[in-house]
Amino acid sequence: MDMTRADLVTITQTCADWAPNYFRIPGGKDAAIRYIADGHLDGLTLKYGRSEVWRAVAAHLDAHPHQLTAPRTTQAERDNRQADRNARAETHLTAALHHHKEAQPYEALALIDRAELTSPTYKDFDRYRRAVRMLFAPLPPTDLTGTGLRHRVTLPMAYPHPGPPVMHHGSTARRWVYPGHRVIEGNWPAAIPEHCHASDDELMEWNADGTVQVCTGCGLDYT
């Protein structure tokens, strides 16, 4: 089972907090891997198994050896780091609540994702997602199987491109887009639908033998 992005962030943060300390005891890097995996990642061990967590910690430290040789951390420093992560996550959750109240669930879900990636252990983020989906379920994406087309991957942490979920279409008209619509990959004039000038209906083109409707200005899937 592949680890989620949030679980990988947990490993990153845990290594940053503890690797310098464990690296300096007998055993060096091997000790750091063992004590981090077995002493600080119980939740991931239950989810993925001990050997998988060991491999993930080792792979992270192989890719980020500077975390081993960084200055030792104190408990106060680790507490301050976690408090800062939690505060930033809470900011994202506050923004998510605003969108939730405005009946903008897809935007709320993107902000909940961002909060989780900021501080994965802060709260039960799935509880917030369930509350949003009860209000307004995002549209399932168009099935592109066999069409030769592909949706652009939406990464809430990547800004501005590919950017967060589509909020509106057109830089002037700003037509509301039902939550869940995605963008078809391609060399479109506008990088994202929010910057698109082709907001007229006649610029919508049917592709893949009339099965997928796409905006020729930005690739927005309007099917």
C-alpha cells in the first residue's frame, strides 16, 4: 500500500524533529531509523506495518541526509514547531469553514487537504471532510477511459499551476463552476480556467467522438 501524502509529511516532520538527536548516539543513521520508526510513528505502523514504515523512514533520510547532521533539537523547540504547524493548519480550517458556509464544498475540501498536509496529526481531518460532503457532494469526474484524454492532476499545495480546484470560469464573466469539474491536459491559451477569456458557450468543443465537452480556451471539462 502506497503511503498517503499526509503520512509522508508526518515522516518528514518527525525526522526533522528527531533525526539529529538519534544520529548522534551509537548506531548513527541506523539508530535514527530504528528509534524514529519504532518510537514515534505508531499510527503509521498500525496502518502499514513495521517493515514498511522502516523503509519509508530510511528512504526519507537517504533523500534528506542534512536532517541527520542538523543541530540537535530540544523539547521546547519541538513543541514550538508543532504549535506553529497546528496554528497554520487551523488557519486553513477557518478558511475552509467560510467556504463550507458559502456552499462551496470543493474549495472547502481543498483547504482541509492543505490543513492536513500542514499538520497531519493535528485533528481528525476526515471528520471535516464528511461534514462537507454531507452538505454538497462534489461532481464525480468524467470517465476518460479510452478517449486518449487525461485530466490535469489537481494539487492543492501547488500554486498557481495546476492550482486549487476550479472556482470559476473566465477572467471577466467569472461563471460559477459546479464543484468537481476538472481540466483536460493540453496546450491551452489560458493556464487555468480562472484566467480564461474564452467564456462563450460556442467555444465549448466536443472531443473523443462527442463524449467529452472541453473549453478550447483553458481545457475545462464541461461534460
